[in-house]
Amino acid sequence: PQVRRQHDPLDCIELLFNNLRFAKDINLIPESIYTMAECTVQIYGEWMTGKAAWMMQFKLPENSILLGVILSSDKTNITNMTGRCITHPLLISLANIKMVVQNKVSSQAFLLTVLLPITEFLHLIKHMQGVLEAHLIHQCLDIILEPLKQAARIGCMMSDPAKNLRYCFTSLASYIVDTPKAAMLTCV
């Protein structure tokens, strides 16, 4: 039987949001950056400089914070010595953290949320094995990410690095995967 151990993804996001290490490197409000004073050419570098962040923030209640969630997953061999143990680690991060900081491995800006199971299904039709595996991953993601979906709909209170309570909404900003996994996630 498969055993699933997980951390609440909302707790992971709050841990990143109120981490003093990221206090000066986190964007809490959307911003526009231009190359010239005439504001003719806009620079899109960080998530909070994009039009999507502006549009989402505009729809939120006043003084609330938009937190962009980054998910990442790739099929990984956990052990080579004790047999074939393969899993999909699901990592989570905050898009509000500046990319310069986030892209450094030493910053620990990505947290392990869960090890998604990879099960070999026995079915007479070979294609159905892949369909069943994809369905299992979708069901696991649906269960695991439910707290984030709730926070996206109704918001939740989180403390920022200064320990002030903020009304936050989570939004999926990005899901980093390889091409086969992207096809599986989009049901292609």
C-alpha cells in the first residue's frame, strides 16, 4: 500500500510569507516598472509586475495581500539501493519572493509539501495504465491543494515578517513541470 505523508501547503506558504530571511525580498503589492520616464516601455521581471497580478489584486478586498503560489514536481528516484522507489515530490514556493533570492538553492525558498505516489497499475489495455496513474495524481493534488483553493476563494489571515496579521489570498502563479507531466496535468 502507498503511504502519503504531507505538510499543509497553506502552512508552507505562511512559513515562507512570515520568514524574516525573505522580509526585504518580498513584493506585497503589484508594481509597474518602466524603462523611461515617459512610461512607454514596461518591464516585466517579477510576478508582481505582470498584468495578471494587477487584475487579481484589483478584485480583492481593500488592504488584502495577493500571494502567488509556485508548485514544482518531477518524477524522482528516491533510492537505488533498496529497489525501485519512485515518487513525485511536490515543492511549493511563493512567487512574491524576488527571483534573485528564490533561484538560489541556498535560500531554501522551495519547501517539500508531499511525496506523491507513483503506482503501477495492472490493466489489460496498456493505455489505461497511464490514464489511471494520471487520475491518481489528479485526485491526490485535489486533496492536498484544497487548503490553497479555500484561501483563494475566501482568503485567510497570515502574519507577515513584522508579525502583523494580513488578509491573504492565494493564487496559482506557476506550476513547473517537464513536458510529459504538463501533458498529464492538462489531461492531453
